[in-house]
Amino acid sequence: MIVNLSTTKKILREFDIKPKKRLGQHFLIDGNVLRKIIDIAKISNDDNVLEIGGGIGTLTEALLEKAKKVICVEYDNKLISVLKEVFKELNNLIIIQADALKYDFNPLIKRYSINKMVSNLPYNIALTLIFDMLNKYPEIKSYIVLVQAEIGERLTAKPKDKNYTAISVKMSLISEIKNYFRVSKNVFLPSPEVDSKVLEIHRKKFCYEQIDKNKLFKLINISFKHRRKKLVNSILSCKDWELSKAQTEKIIGEVIGNKGVRAEELSSEDFIKLYRTVQKQIQIWK
């Protein structure tokens, strides 16, 4: 098995691989953590699983034992060479060399009927990638991811929490997230600066009638643009906004009950109510 310190060091040495910090490359070396992730994923031999950031194949190896197919997307050419060599005898692994943030997964999802994603995500792309995948690819219903603890906290944060941001609100509107357990930074090689978390994310249908999701998300982004400012001032900073400060304060006061509120105090339902009122008053998105 790959998931131990000696085998990981051996592979890195044999393939002359020096983990790249800029690519968020940290390889799991704890078998207990790996087994827990696989248990949470509940993979059957009917599942075609997407893995982003295959690395040297630590998680890939465990996925291949359970899944019908594993479709692994890896950016680093050296790691691609490792994956091809280590798993050359297996026929249920598809390896794709690509930048996951720029890649169109639609053809891949359709071709292999991908229904789950299980990944130890590179730290530098995790937040953007999770949101983009949920937002763009409805066929994938379930995501089990190992991410930097701070990212996990931002994804699951509630109003008034210090980690509550625009992504927290948007994620609550399109997904349900279960926070499983914290993973020590000491079970990775090289050791990152912070601990990680394992999350299970299920995509849910955006079910608000007569609401343009992208326009709602733009309103949320604008609201959090200046996090410590009052909501009215953040909204007024939008160049497309045409109402006066007094008019904007009146709307916020009527909808939220406090014209001096900050974005970090609003729930997703508050943003829905604000959007419904705003869209009746003025077209702010050109």
C-alpha cells in the first residue's frame, strides 16, 4: 500500500519528485484517515468516481479497490508518470492531465457517467473548485473531500461567525455539508502549516422560483465586497446601483429590520428576501 511514510518517500525518491508548495502538494501517509474517508464515501462497484489531484496515487489506490472506474485528473506531469507506472496493470483507471480549474468536465461526466467525487484536494484550488463543481455539474451529487481546515470552516460557517463569507451563503443555497473530522497536519508529507478537515457535500437543487441564481450570487458577492462596512455602503459601491443611500437604507430597513446591518449578519433567507425586493425596484445588473 502507498499510504505510509516509507512507501511515499520511496516513490518520491524513485521518480525524483519534490512536492511543490505552489500546487498545494501534500501526500497523505496515514492509513486510518484514508480508511475513514473511504468508509464515508460508501463507494460501490457501480460508482464511477472523479478524483481531482491524484498525486502519487495514495487515495487512488483505495478508490480503485471499490469503484467501477476512477477518473483521475492531475495537473503535474511528473505525478502523471507515477500514476501510469504504479497502476499500469489496472484497467479501471482513467488518467487525465489537466488544470481542474480550467477544465470542462461535461464530456468526461457524460462519457463515464460520473456520480461522485472523492478527493484530497490541493490546497490552492479547493475553495474555488468545490463551488464551481457544485454550480456547474448537476450530475455529480456527492463530494467527499479532504480540505484545509480553514476552507472547511468557511464552507460551513453561519451568520456572525468570523469565517462567514459570500461563499458560505452561496454554498448553503446549493448544498448540504456534513463536517466529519479534523485531520492533523502531521499525517502528510510534507507537513502543511495547518490541519485539514473531511467534509461530505451533497448537491441540492436551487429551488427558489423566479430568482436568477447568478444574479442573486452577484448581489451576495457585492454585499460582502467590503466585509466590515455596513451592507448599504457595500451595495452602493456597485457601479450599476442607481438608488440613493436613503432609498437603499429604506429597502434594507424594511426587509431586514435594521438599516445599519452588515452582510455577515444576514442568513441565506435574508439575501433571498432582499433580492426579491430589489428586483422589483430596479434592474441593477446590466
